[in-house]
Amino acid sequence: MKRVPHWRRHLGWLWLSLMSFTLLVLLIAYQTRWVYPEIHAYFSQAGNLTGQQLATRSRDYLQKSLDLLLVEPVDEESRHQAHFQLELAYSLFDIGLYRNEYSCTRPSLEALDAMKLQLRSGARVLPEDLRHGLLDPIRCLTEIEMHQLDRRSSVTAAFVEDTRRHQGQVLMGSVVIFFLGLVFWWMHERHRRRAEHATRESLEWMARALSDPLTGVGNRSALHQDVLSCVGQPKGLILVDIDYFKQYNDRLGHPDGDKLLRHLALLIDEALDGQARLYRMGGDEFAALLDCADDDVLAGHCERLVGGLREAALPHPDHPGAAIVTFSVGAARFTAGQTAFDAGYAAADQALYRVKAGGRDGWQVAQVQEVADSSNLNLESS
Amino acid sequence: MSSSRSYIHLAAWLAAGLMLSSPVAAVSHDRLVLQHKGEEILLNLDELREQADVEFSFYDPYLTEEVEIRGLVFRDLLMAHLGGVPETLHFYAWDDYDVALGGWDDDNWILVTHHDGEPLSLRERGPVRLVERDYGNRDTSSLRNFNDWVWMIKRIESVP
């Protein structure tokens, strides 16, 4: 089964968290941009065509007409004005909704027509005519108004209830989404911290795996890694071996032998002015890796190193040829890379053994002719 | 006898003539006033009715029935008389209703002159009124959705 990378897992939580907060913002935008204008449009009807009930406006015109016809004498101008008001009233009264839902509408419209005809004919308008032609339609319109107001109130109440429920749902949704966002963010943060902790631990383990626990310098693996991290660069490798270290241990004990090793690591570092990285290759053998493009420079380092160690004059009670600890040093140059390193290491080791064979307490630099990091290396020892 | 009958006939015709020419019958709304940049343009409604060249039938939400409509594309009328379509127009109606509205650069708005083949009068919310030829899927049971259909238009002013 394919394993999902750790970073992708915690990126997934981050995405979920960001999506939650984005959804929250969209929800708020929806509420603000669409829902509130809808409420505004619903309740802000004042001043437009249906802002005031058509029935109310129609009734107003009928009442004006009635006013005109009740004032004696009813002259032509009054009849003309009353007729005009009746026309307006009729147009606002003749609405499909009123015709279909209120049975008094059609008789009222017919009564208005009759009243208009009477006004046009010039016939005298009697109280009975006004009662039938105007008061009955006014009563009808009042009934419509009252019913429409009731209906509007119930519709408004339902709308308000719907809106309240909708807002409650949106609020609940917002809270849930917000907390989901927080939870996702917390999951993301937890995974990120875990990943960070794991990375830090890995680095610590890697560092531990690459260092020598006794002396604190690098180990053989560290040397390989360092060499491979600077492929192509000219390097010098110096191998240092303590002469008669077994005898030292046998005489003074391994704890003192360990102290000598730790001391030696410091001495090598000082002698090379901190320019080299040090490694313990195993037992009493150390290696120093430094930038070096010239055999003479490398020879200078070796000379300075051996001189520094002699100056330290560490006592060795069982040394067959001297009273102090002596060292054998072999060195070689190479161009960083796996194959060249192997060759360089072998050359330095051979040089070291030549020093050993020559009586120890000395140094030698192997001359390496190389064809950039290839296996065709010809080693020439000096 | 025959002479008196002739007088009665004459008197009846005179009465009918007087009735038809009385002030009540003479309430005429025969002009539509356009005002643009301080200038008034008087449009004869009979001429507008003759020019009406758009005919269609649609469901009138105010009448709750299918009606035959005839009229003019309002935008074309504005272009023809004002040379353009003002952003906002102020409408004045015969019932003293007035309102300022925008969005007239749209050939969906029809200035209605005839309803079911008859010229509109005040009684049919005329002499001219505005409707949308295609009002989409708006709910026709809610008249609030059609409250920018201006009725009984008497005067239209462009708002600078």
C-alpha cells in the first residue's frame, strides 16, 4: 500500500481548515449580500406601486368622489371631477386578485360603471344612487383592505419566522464551521509539531550515528558522508595512529587509554589550527580531512601535526624506544568522490604503514596521480 | 303630429350631442408629455396608438388573465424623441402617483397603448402604461414583483 507522505497529511488538515474558514466567509457574504437585501425589499415597499394597498387608494378616490357629490349644488365641474375620481378608483379596483377572491368586487365595479354613466348623462344623483353606487363599493374595498391587511400580517409573521429560523440555521452553521476550522487547524498544528519533532529527532540520531561517542569527533561513516558532500573538491586525508597503544592500555588500563584518545583528538585539532574535520576510524586510528590542493601544503600539515604531538610529550611508560607517546602519520591527496576517496584512503594507509615499517614516530605523504574520480588511479608512494 | 315627432327627434339628437360633448365626457388624456433638458415634447396619444407596432399576448399579473397587448418599445420611443435613453426617468401619473426609476435601456419595456384590441383609458390604467414583455419566472401571485410597472402615465421627465 502506498504510504502518504507526512507533509501531505498535515497539508490536508491545513486545506480543510482554510476551506472551513473560506466557507464561513462565504456564508457571511451570502447572508449580507443576498438575504438582508431580500428582507429589505420585502419590507421597504413604501412609495412604490404596491406600497400602499390598491384597495386603499381606490377607496380614497371613491371618498373624494362622494365628497364632491354630497356638496350642493352639484354642478358640471363637480360631476366632471367626481367622474374623474371614479375612473381612477375603478382602475385601481379592477384587479384580478380582488375579482377572484372577493365576491363583492364585480357588483361594485358594475355599480361604479352605472354611477359613471349616470354622471355622464347629467341625471340628478340621489342619496339612494350614492349609497348603491359609492358606499357599497367603499364597503367592499374596506373589507378587501382588512382582509389583505390580515393576510399581509400573517405572511409577514411567517416571513419573519422563516427569516429567524434561517438566521438560526446560518448562525449554527457558522459556529459549527468555525469550530471545525479550529479543529482542523489544531490537527494541522499538531501534525506540524509532530513532524518538526520527528525531523529534529532524526537529525539528532543522524548526528549521533555519525559521531564517535568517546571522543566526540566524527566516525568512519561521517568521513564518507563529508567526502561525498563535496564531490570534485581537492582534499587532503591525514591518518594518525598511536604507536604501541596496546602496551599503553596494558600498562595504564583502558580508562587511561580512552583519556589518551580524547586528548589526542584535541591535540590534532589544535595542531591543524581547526582547519580539518576529525574522525575516529576505529581503535587508535584517527583521520583528518581538510581542503588541500598541493602535496607540499599537505606535507606541511603533517610536519606541524607530528611536531605538535611531540611537543605535548605525553608519557608512555611501556614505549620500547621512547618515554613519550609517539605517532605514525600517513597522508594522501585526492579529489572528493567515492572511488578517488577509496584510492586516497588506501594510499594514506600505505604511507602510514611505511612509516610504521620504518620505525614509527614519523610521517609520509603518498603521491597520488589521479584521473578525476575514476578507478584508474596510479598510486605512487614517495 | 309628424312635425312634433320631428321636434322630439331633433331634441333627442341635441340632448345626445350635448351629453357627448359635456365636460364629463370631454375628460381627455390625449397627450403624453416628455421633458428632457428643460424642453417639453408633447406626444399625441392618437399618433402613438397608430405607431404602436408591437403586439403580443401575456399573462397580466394584475388582471390574472391572458391579455392581448399592443404598444411601442419604450427604449425606441425615448431614442426617437430624446436622442438617447436617460439613466433615470421621473414618471408622473394621472392619479398623482410619481416615481423615479432607471434601467430603461432595455427593449423588454413596452409602452402599452392597447389592451385586447382597445385603446387604453384611465379605466384600464391608461392612457399609457409600462409593462415588461418578458418577466421571466417571477412569481405572478406576488404583485410586489411588478411594482415598477408604471400606470396612467401623464408625464415623463429625464432626471439629469
